Amino acid sequence: MTKLFFEDFKIGDTFESDTLTVLETDVINFAQQFDPQYFHTDKEQAVDSFFNGLAASGWHTSALTMRLVVNSPLGQIANGIIGLGIDELRWFTPTYPNDILRVVMEVIDTKASQSKAGWGVVKMRWQTFNQRDELAASLVTPLWVQCQSAKA
């Protein structure tokens, strides 16, 4: 696949990932290590929670989003996906075991770097949807992208 450079990104461009099925064991294992709240780790107790059952941590959904993005056409950025931070992160619909996630990535701004010749910032919105096309998560992130003229 062709590498992507700053010049390849235009406002309004979209990319879409493949899908990924969320496994119950992965929900529990992730939560036990990083977000050990009962509604993420214990499916019996979780029935009486806000989520009415075992739900993935929002951080797990975010990690799965990143995995899907890296494996998408956007993962072909010449210098890798180098984020400059997250301007906005929201979780809308819980992610449950057996949900099937996909990510739609949209370019919302581009700007050549004023401080580093040969580089630019591509601001993107990544939206993670489940199999019912419900928005599970959304984030806005600026990415540091090499210009074609700066390639080694």
C-alpha cells in the first residue's frame, strides 16, 4: 500500500477501518489490569449495574479504536500515526461483549507546520461505531505528518 504524506490529506477525506469483534474475555482481562470496576470484570454483578450487564471500559474501547485505526488505510502514514494529543474524547454508547466495532476517520483540518519545515498537522475526527451503527466513541486528534518533500 502507498505511504501517505501531509499533501495526501484534504479536509473532508474519510477513511474506514475493518471490523473487530469484542470478546468477553478481552473485556474482563483489560479491565482487570486497567479499570477494575465490577461492571467491567464481573458479569454476574454487572447485571445490576448502570450498564445492565458486562460492559467494556471506555479506555478499552479507545484502545480498540487505535488498533482499528493502525490497521486501516490511515495506518499507512509515512512516519506512523503520531498523535499530538487528544482535543476531545467522548464515549456515547457502551461497548458490550460481542459488539462489532469499526472506525470512520475524517480529516477536519490541515496546517503546514510553522516551526518544523517538511511537516504538517492533520486534525482528524475518529468515530467508533458498533454493528447497529450506534456511535460508541468519538475523538478529535491532531496528527504530526511528514510532507512528501521531506521524505528521506
